[in-house]
Amino acid sequence: MNGPAFLLLAFALTAAVFDWLAVHQEQRSLEYLCKPLTLLLLIGCALTLDPADDAVRAWFVAALVLSLLGDVFLMLPRDLFVFGLGSFLLGHVAYIVGMHVEGVDGARFMVGIVVVAVALAVLGTRILRGVRAGPDPSLAGPVVAYMAVISAMVASAIGVGDAVLVAGAALFYASDALIAWNRFVSETTHSRVAIMITYHLAQVGLVLSLV
């Protein structure tokens, strides 16, 4: 990684830590600054580093931009959950395309399908029951679509076989599972901090996989 990219990554990690503190201390003004700033700096890092494949980087940058948009939707005081969900869904599609441009091994991809199928059986069914039993059961369709797409993203990362990429995808899955569990099943202690830590580390891992 070249100097400018490393510097932008360091700034992004610093902004992320401040965002975690802001979430923990419920300092909304600091969160409104640091949450989008983290993604902006990661986008800058992705654009500045020397990638193994420029086409893969283009798709990953598109995914980061869509993630930034999703961050803004989910951060605002209004309930824009569906808009945030849609932005992140499209972001995962961009990640999937980038991974397949990089090259996905069929056998490893099938292993990934089995892994995410187990996760869906354990967590996905419980979350879906929570959605249907909640105040807005019409969200079941969008949530199912999102679970399918993020599962495909994780399976594709396993198919690529890069350890850093797999770690990033798995952390993203964990972060989104925490969001869904806390929104539709039951809220856990310090859940928002855990969501942001796993989310930011996921995006860092996905960016680093470009090198």
C-alpha cells in the first residue's frame, strides 16, 4: 500500500474509533460527523491505493459509495430503514460483481453457499419470524431479499478465497445480523457499538483485499 492510501486508511480508522465513542456516549453531533467521514476516507483510500485489478476496485468503490448513502439513511432521526436497506442491498450487489470479476472458484463458492445456508437456518428464520410478528410485517419481503443478497456476497467472498476478503464479508454479515436481531427480535446490551465496530472493520477488510 502506498503512502497516501495508508494515510487515508489511518484517518479512516481514527474517524471510526471516534464514531464508536460517539455511539457509546450517544453524542449525535459527533456521530453525524464521524460516521460518513469514515466511509469518505475509505473511499479515498480505495481510489488511491495500487489495486491488483482496476475493474474490481471500480465495483468496490461503487459499493462503498452506496454504503455511505445507506449510512446516511440509517443515521438520520427519521425512520428511513427501507431506503438504507435498499442502498446496502445495491452495495452488496456491487461487491458481488467485483468479486466475480476477480474470479470465484466454483467449489469454494458451493462451500460458501453451505455456510450461509446454515447461518440463515439459525439466524435468518428467527429474524424473519420477528419481522412478521412486528408492527410492520410488510418488511418481510425486503428483509428476505436483503438476506439473500448479503448471503450471496459472503458466499462469493469464500469463493474468491482471499482471507482478508472473507473476514470483511463475514464481519459485514455479523454487523447486519446484529442490526436485524436488535430491530426485529430483541435489543442486546451495547448493540449499536458492536454494530458499528463490526461494520467499519468489515469495510476496512474489503478495501484492504484490493491490494
